[in-house]
Amino acid sequence: MFAQVIVDIAHSQVDKIFEYSCPDNLKAGSRVKVPFGGREIDGFVIGVSRTSAYPAEKIKPVSEVFDEPNAIIDECLSLMQSISSRYRVPKAAALRLFLPSEMRLGKVREVFKRYAVYTGAEVKLSASAKKQKEAFEFISANGEWAYADLCDKFGRGAVDALADKGVIKAEKRKLTRSPFSGLPEGGAEKVLTPAQKTALESIESSEKRVHLIHGVTGSGKTEIYLNVIAREIERGKTAIFLVPEISLTPQMLSQLRARFGGAAAILHSGLSAGERFDEWWRLRSGEAKIAIGARSAIFAPLENIGAIIIDEEHDSSYSSESAPRYSAAEVALMRAEYNGAKLILGSATPSVESYVKAKDGVYNLITLTERINKKPLPEIIIADMRKEVKRGNNTAFSQALREELDQTLKCGNQAIIFLNRRGYSRTVMCRDCGYVAKCENCDVTLTYHSEENCLKCHYCGAKYHMLSSCPECGGKHVLYSGTGTQKVVSDLKTLFPKARILRMDNDTVSGKDGHYKILKQFGERQADILVGTQMIAKGHDFPSVTLVGILDADMSLHFSDYRSGERTFQLITQVSGRSGRADDKGKVVLQTCSPENYILRYAVKYDYSSFFENEISIRKATLFPPYSLICRVMVTSESQEAALEALKGVYFDIEKLRANNHGQFIFMNKMHSPVKRIQGKHRFQVLMRLAGAQVLEQIYDVAVRYSSGSVLVYVEENPTNLS
């Protein structure tokens, strides 16, 4: 037999199939060790055949086979080919997505433990064998015990003697390192509302592959997901459940375990190597039927998938920003089509691209307009921070927010303070009139670059002088910095010294339990106020939260991105939805310097439909996605000269492509990347807006042509971050 092997080197020069002789029982998908270039290296078997086109004496044998059963299932081998072709990465890089990294590197393996098990045999022991007698009485009373612990108690000689006499037998058992084993269960199956039942039946009866659930916050989308999974499990199928934030996985895992017990396994980067390895094998072996996790869980080794769920489908975290630069939604659709499965997208604020497809009938659109408790959505109070400045209030808190916080604490309820930190990316704003500096050519917000002391457009590369005063009102309060979470907590402690405050951001969470511990404390009422960034914005359900404060709500409006309006609407809606989820009415104080902005007006009314109609008309008029494709070719190198040389080659080759495809290029320019250096590497880019994907493959060809050992060149499609 002969094995077709991809060696585990993610480089284009060895991105080919190598052939080795192998045992007759070897299967495609197995991991092996093979001789390669004078050394032994790991590889992946992607096929096995009885014959070879090469002379037998020239074919070397496989040195070692690692896994039983084979680690990579047939579907994932097929998916590897699709990912490698679609995202232009070596097959080895695509295959790595399907395995825990520590497993691939041989740094983790199964853990076994020996147990002493009482056989029931009776034995006559001599009076002098006191330790044997004590050990016999102990094991006969307990039935079994860890062998090593039994030896510690009574001595190895006594325990081994009992084993020799047949009183006990040693059994080796596999230990499962289970993450979040102490999670509280989420409760029993709930009675569905008529709207939830209608949604379920729509999913069941529709012939469409993709279903978009557009439901307001608190409308019961999670219960619909759980019922979809239950139906697929009853049919003998499996399911994948994606959530956007690691902080949401313990909460969702709790609900899945309550409903499905050990059938649910969690996959995410916050687990220990052993936990991730064991959870992965539970899915591969079929012991677990449901995979839950963030983006990478889409590669779970499940067979016969019946449903794939992507909660908060609009979230940018579902797009990978490192190679392979895949979209989890796109990979999910590949897997859904392979398995004939349902793909369910859910959000209170769907992405514009998804909602267009739903409105056009490509997706099955399901709308939930009410919360399941029939309570109204929280009232949103706008606090105009321009007026606060004029009154001499230069703190981060408006008078309205301070008063509402005071009232909330007096009533014994909880509050969440959300800091829109993404907006602190050097945007220039006048705090007197709300003016924000924008590019004259692109109608996107300019970004301040301190090293050049200028304003720059990230779309066309245009530069502007830094402002010393506001061109609209002449005001001198022109700012380009903001307050961090640590400062917010400090100010809150000054204002409310008796309040118990928790902070949740990248600095305060670490390890797999970091998010969970903070959220558990807050959920158990061990704190009155939770201060945080994006990770507290969505999915969490705290019944006692009746107030949400949104600091600098409009800052993300001025982020240098055509999606800034969309992201601001999504953020405000998602954060507001954390308030008033139980019996008490919720309130939201939204602080802004642009109260008249149309995005905020739509958000205050939770009017997604009007927001969408306005946004899609702007996109259509300006030819931004979904009416175009933004494509960026990034060039990075430790050598600025090498990067510039590659950039010139990339630009001239794409310029030729543009000359031969006149209608395909709406815009094109080469420039420094907004962040010029990261980790010592110089960064340049060719930025394009394309009419469609017709020339995309040729652009990938150009990138591959100029990528080398010293210069990395890669393509990004509709990048989530243009920095």
C-alpha cells in the first residue's frame, strides 16, 4: 500500500503530495512520521492506494503512525482542499486548523490512571500481615481506589501482595480533563412562546440552506437554537454552536450541558492543552455530539452534522486576521452543504450583507419583534456631552448617568458601564460642537498620526494638517484621546465609595476562567457595577441589571471604516439589551457629542429596518460592500527596502491587471499601512475597491508571486480592521 502525504511544513515550496509505502490498515486522515530531507518529520495522510507510479525501490516507508482512529475525518480532508484553494494557503496550513496545536506538536497526549479494583475473592491472611489485612478491609469496603493512593496508605508491598493473591486487579483508565466541570446548570427545557414555535417550524419546513433569525435582544433566540440542536440529536446527527466571545462560552456550555449532559464539548483557545486535547477527542470519537466555541470551533471533528449555529453573526471576530484568513461563516456554509445541514445565523443587529441576502430571498428570514417576557426594550436617554462641557463638567459621567446610577444603587439593582474603547483610535473631535474631521474624497473619518502630526485617510492615503481649532465653530476643545476602563473605575469609586465595582477588559481577564470568574461574581450579586469593553456588550443575561451607561457612544461612528455607522448601531443595540431583562424596567444612558446623528436616532428607537434602508442606500450610492469588494494586498518585512521592492512589483502587476479589466477596479492606490510597523516589520499596502470577485484569483496569484522568505505578501477581502 502507498500513502499520499502532505508534510507538516506550511510553505509553498513543499505544498505538494509525497508518496510513501505504508501498512495495509493505514487510513486517509492519519497523522504519520515520515523521512523527509534527511530528517524525520510529521505529515498528514490524505489518500491511500494499492499502486504507485514510482519504482518501489525509490519509495521510502512511513516511519510511524500516530492516531487510532485517524485524526482527520474525510469531510475535513475535503474541506482542506477547499480552504487551501479559496484562501491560497499551503495544504499543511489548512490541515493544521483541524487539530489542537499541542497535539500536532506532540506536546500533549491521553492521560491514564491505574485503579485497584476489588475482585470479591476471599483470602486467608496470616496474623503477621497487618498491612495486607488493613488494605483488604479498606478495598473490600470501598470497592476500588487509585492504585498509587492505596500504596501510599498501606505500602506497595501489601497492595502488590493482594494483587498477586487475586484480591484486587489493576485497571488502567483514561482520565478526561474536563473544563468548567463546576459550571452551574442552566435549567430545564423551557416552554416555547408562539413566536419561538413559529420560528422553529420555519427552520424545519424551509428548503433554504441558511436561516437568519433577526430577533430583538431578549427575544429567546438561544432557546430556539437549543431546540434545533435537540431535534438534530434525536435524528442521530451532530451540531456546532459558535459564539463570538470566549466570555460567552461558559454561559452557553452551561445551558447545553443542562439540556444534553456530556454530549456537549467546548473548544476554545482559553483551555489548557490537556483540556482542549480531551474535548477534541471526545468529539472525534463520537462521545460528544455538540461542539461549542468561538471561531475555531467550526473545524470541530464532527461527522454527520445536522445544524451549525452562528450566534451574533454580525460580529467581526468570526473573521480570522491571521493565515489562513478565513471567514467562519463561509467555512460553516461549506460544511453545511457537505452534510446537507441547516446553517442558522442569529442577531438582534444582523450584518448589512446578511440582511440583504435575507431580504432578497437567498436566506430564510425569521423575525422576532418582542422580548419573551413581553417587557418593553429599555428606554434610552441621550446625554449631550457638549452641554456637559459648557456647564463645566469635564468628567466621563454626565449628570443624567450619575443620577440614574445613584437611583439604581439605592434600589439594590445592578448597572453596567460600557466603554466604547474601539473609538479611542486617535479620532479628532470638537467637544464644543461635535465636529469630526473627515476626508474630502472618501467621506470617512480621518485618523490622527502622532509621529507625523497629521490627519490621514485610511482609504485613499490623503493627508491633512492637524487641527488647532475647530473649522466649524472655532472652538479650542479639539481632542483625540479618551478615558480607559481603569480611569472609569477610579472615578466611579470617588462618586460612589460604597459601590462594589468589577472591571472586565483584556487587562483583567486571563486563562480559561478569567471571564467566567468575573461574570460569575457579577451574576451572584457580589458587585453592583460592572465596567467593561466589547466583551460585556453581548449575550450576557443578568436579571438584576436595570441600568446601562454607554460612555462615548458615538466614538465608533468616527472610526475610519465604511462600517462605522453599522458597528455603532450594533454596539448600542447589543449593550442596551443587557438592561431590564427581568421584571424591573431597564434604562440606558447614552452619552454622545453628536446627539443629532441619524445612527443614534435609529438606535434610540431600536429601529433596525430604518437604519438598514438608510445604510444600504448609502452603500449603493458610494459603491461600498455589498455593492463592491474591498481588497487589500499587504506587504510586510523586517527590511523596509525589501518591502518597498515587493510593493512596487505587486502594484505594477495589479496595474497591468487593471488595464486589462477596466470595469473591475473602482479604486486603487499603494501606500503605507496605517500602522507602519508591527513587531519590527514594515507594512505597506495596495488598497482596492473592486466591482466584484472576477479578478480576485489573479490578485492572489500576484501576492503569491512576490511572497518570499524575507517578505510576506497576503490578500485580505473586506478586512475587518484597516489598520
